[in-house]
Amino acid sequence: MANTKNIKGGKFNFTWFYIIAGVILMSIYFFGDDQGNQVKEIEYSKLKEYVESGYIEEITVFDDGEIKAILKKEHAGKIFKGTPLKEGARQMVITTTGSIDNFDNFITEMKTPDASGKRKFEGTLEYDKDSGLLSGFLWNIAPFLIILFLWIFIMRRMSGGGAGGGGVFNVGKSQAKLFDKNNTPTVTFKDVAGQAGAKQEVKEIVDFLKNPQVYTELGGKIPKGALLVGPPGTGKTLLAKAVAGEANVPFFSMSGSDFVEMFVGVGASRVRDLFRQAKEKAPCIIFIDEIDAVGRARGKNPSMGGNDERENTLNQLLTEMDGFGTNSGIIVIAATNRADILDKALLRAGRFDRQIHVDLPDLNERKEVFGVHLRPLKLDESVDIDILSRQTPGFSGADIANVCNEAALIAARNKKKAIDKQDFLDAIDRIIGGLEKKTKVMTQKEKEAIAIHEAGHATISWFLEHANPLIKVTIVPRGRALGAAWYMPEERQITTKEQMLDEMCSILGGRAAEETFIGHISTGAMNDLERVTKQAYAMIAYAGMSDKLSNLCYYNNQEYSFNRPYSEKTAETIDSEVHKMINEQYERAKALLAEHKEGHAELAKILIEREVIFAEDVEKIFGKRPWASRSEEIFGNSENTEKSKSEAAEENAADAAADAGTADTASDAPAEQAAE
């Protein structure tokens, strides 16, 4: 029995259409209006002879200078000598003239009767725009054909691209990228360092899809969705890529903004199409990155009506995730760093059964993250992951990756064959404080004022129990900051009022030193005052750390709320308490500086000479800090105190840690610094 194949009809190939059109045009050109006539090309002088001899019956002159003349039947044989005449065809001669006006004068002369009253040309003379049917075709039909071709071309382009195409006919199609066994991402859970809890939760989702019977035989159900929540750069999208790399199921990936278009109803249509494709591929995973673009709480935007396109898209998403229809085998994973603005209906169990918090890495997790990003780098023996992880509190995984990359670039810039410890220190300084600007022009008085200011920070922080341990102070401009004091913040889960007051006093040490030792204040403390003011308002209005407003929190996370959750009288009380708290710490800072003014003066002098001082320099002047921390034990020891200043500075730079410190700017727009 012969095998038969099911041959499906393919799409019409427009190339054949173009070929046929070209053949028609060529046929018109070569066999157009002259088809059926017997034609002979002659010289212009010959035509004049034929006219004078009375051989011509009819003449047509075209605006391009071409002349077609039809011969009289009785004289045609004289001109077509040796060529048999076609029956039923008209004999015609063709020539061109350089001047139509001259030819017109010639014909007028030929029509004028001679002395005997006889005319040499008694035929008809006509004028036409162009010669041949091709011209008429181009002028009358070609524009419509051009429009037709353009329409066909545009429609093909707009309807092309399949389900992910960006055409008008596919505008309601899902824009999700499909990852399956043929194009699985190479990222796995081994590439995701830290985040052990988040990784465990995501691994369970992969296990659900691989071995569902282990969980379902006890009566459990596969979770329908998981929401990854955390600050930017903590690895939410990386976790999703790892899920795609580990799971042996189809994986649809898209952004929340891919649902929203300028056309009404497109977002809802794309949601329906996405889940339709997912049902065909089930079991599978759908990943929606930055879901806050479409999942924002409904009815909170006063400028938009109830028929908002984004709200319609969200309604469709809610229906697809947990409506009357069944979506068994489909797990939705979403990521956002703004979970507080998401709609409550989206967060409920049955849609997102789990909220997985992906927080900033702690000390041990930073070690793991450094271990991942240091693998491809050529490192020197001086690089210590433990020290690097302690120098970068508050850094996200993306920040750590940036540190490693900056260190490699710095080492390459200095023509090194391996990346050493100093390169990483410089990279951390570069990321937090900005690029050094040693060529910035400053007067001697400005340099002294900056040194006194920064020495004030160092002095106050040295004598406060809860102030962050000092690491380094510099008056070398970085970015828009004229100077900076670098600290090693301790990682705390909770912060007491005493700790926050000590930090506030330390931040105000720069302004207090200016007033105490210079006699006037400057704009150099602008960034300090901004940080202190924000911290004081947070302590009083949010944390309830005020005597008059104790145990009260006025925090309001309603995005579009225009009403404050307290009265005008309470607002005045908050302002008064903030002013009181800041003034108390300012006076406290001035008192400490007055008590240790000799040490402060010596510290400022050293700072002017070296431009950079370290914790051991402060220890020589004030003695060992009473409240030594683990950070100070690691970074605050000085082995060779008798070395020259330049040698000590180089060695201290290799041992110093740089993290979020105070930066003092003299501009109206202070540079932002990394906070604890």
C-alpha cells in the first residue's frame, strides 16, 4: 500500500505576483499600442520628404518629440521595399524631432496651397502627451498599483512575527518568551548565592512540577503562584532564571509592562492569550517581572476612570489566575520591589499562595555572593572574602557584582596581572563616594574648613558608644562631596533610640566643629543636615520615640492619599519635637568637641597634611576607643607606627574599609550616599 502524505497548502508567494506584473509591463512596452501595425523607423529628413511627396495620411506628434506617421495605402509599398505588407495592418513610420515648433511650422507650410491651389499635405495632424500605451498606463493605473503594493507590504509586515510579533493583527497576542528544552537558560541554582530561604521556597516549586505525586498523595495541592518581593538588585529575576534553568517544563517569561499598550483591550487580550498558550504547554511556569506595572491597586488613581486599560488588564489577570476556569499545572511566579502598592485581590491566597521575601544579603550571604562573582577573576593572594564582605554592609547582589567588576577595571587600568586587595578597596570607595577629584581647585581656607569639619565627625564618633566605628576620613573631593568620613556600620536587626541619637550626634559633629573652632558655619554640612532631619522625623512620626508623641506611628502608605493622618496641631508638635531633638544632639556634639579640642586640632592638622587619615591615627591621639567592636579589631590595628607618613598611608589604605559614611557637599544639590 502506497504511503500518502497530507500536503497542506502554503501561503501565496508574492514573488510570483511581482514577476507576473513585470511581464505584463514589459509586454505593454514592447507590444503595446503598436501591436497589429507594420512599423519602420526612419530619419527625420526622410519623413519630411514623404510629407512633401504626399505619402503621409495621418501624423501624431508627442510631447517627447516622437512622431508617428501613417502611410497612404497606395504609397506604402514604395517605403517598405523588399518587405511584404501585412493584410489588415496599417503601415507606419516613426522618427523623432529635436524641435516640435519647427516641425509644426513645416506642416503649416505643407498645408499652404501653392500657386496651382494644391496642398502637399492634406492629412490630419494630432498632438498627444506621450507616446504609447505604457505612458498612459503609468499615468493612470500605476499610482493605484503602487498603493496596492504598499498596502500589501504593510499588511504583511504588520501581521508577521507569529505569536510574539508586533503587528496590528497580532497586537492582542502574548509577548512572553518561551523557554523549553530546546532553549533552556544556562542559569541554575548554583549561580544564585545567598538567599537560602528564598532559594528553598523556589526549589520546592520546581520539585512540585517534577514530582507532584510526592505532595499530592497526601492531599496537598500545587501552589498556584509565588510572589518574589525585595529591594532592587537582590536577585529576584536571577531566581526566576534559575527556575527556568532547573525545571524541565516550559517557562514563559515577560514583563508587567508588556501587557499595557495604547490600544484598548489589548492588555486583557494578551493575558488571555498567555494563559491559553500556558494551558497547551501545562505543566509550565509563567514568570511576570515587575508585576506592579499592571498589578497596582485599583481605584487609587483619581485621574483615571473606572474603565482604565490597566485595571481591565488586572481584572483579566485575576480571573485567569483563580476564576471559574481551571488552570491546573500552571504556576505563576512574579517579582516586584513595590509590594505595598499591589492590589489586595492579587495578593490573596489562591492567586499568590506564597510571598517570598528576597532581602539584602547579610554577612554570610555576602561571602557567598562574593564567591560567585570572584570565580572568573584573576585574584591576588591578598584578597580576603571575609574582609570584603564586612566592608560592604547594605550592598545588594548587584552592588557586589559591580564592586568586583570595578576592581577588575581598576587593576587593568594600572596594568596589573592580578586583582589585589587595594583594587577592591578603591572600587568600594569609587562606588560609594564617587570618583576622586584631586584636581579640584580649593583655597587654603576652604581646605582647612573641610579638615576641621571632617575631624569633627571623627572626634565625635570616637567618643560615642553607639556611633559607627570610624574607618577613614578624607578631604579629597569625591563626586560632588568635598570630604567624607567612612564608617563600618554594624548590622542590626533592630535599632534603639540611644543608638540613633549617637549616630545623629556624630553626623552633626561637622557643623558643630565649624561653629566651635571657625566661628561661622557653611553650606558644607547640607548633606549632614538632610540626613539628620529625615532621621529625626522618622524617629518621632513613625517610631514613636518622642516624649510628647510617645508610642504613636503616623506612617501612611496610601499612595494617592492627600490627607495627613494627623492634625495641624500634631504637625506643629512633630516639628517642635524634631527641632528639640536635633538641637539637643547639636549641643551635645559641641560639648564633646570643647572637651577634646586639643585632639581635634591635632587631628585636623594631620588631615590637612596627609588628606587621608585612618582609625589608627585617631587612636594615637585619643587613645584606644572604649567600645571596640569586631570591625575595629579587624581594621583598626596599626603594626608599624614609626613608618613614614607616605608608607603608613599606603599600608593603611590596604587595610582600611570603606562603607557608608557622611559626605559633605558645598552645593545646593548634595550627593546621595549609601546608608546603613
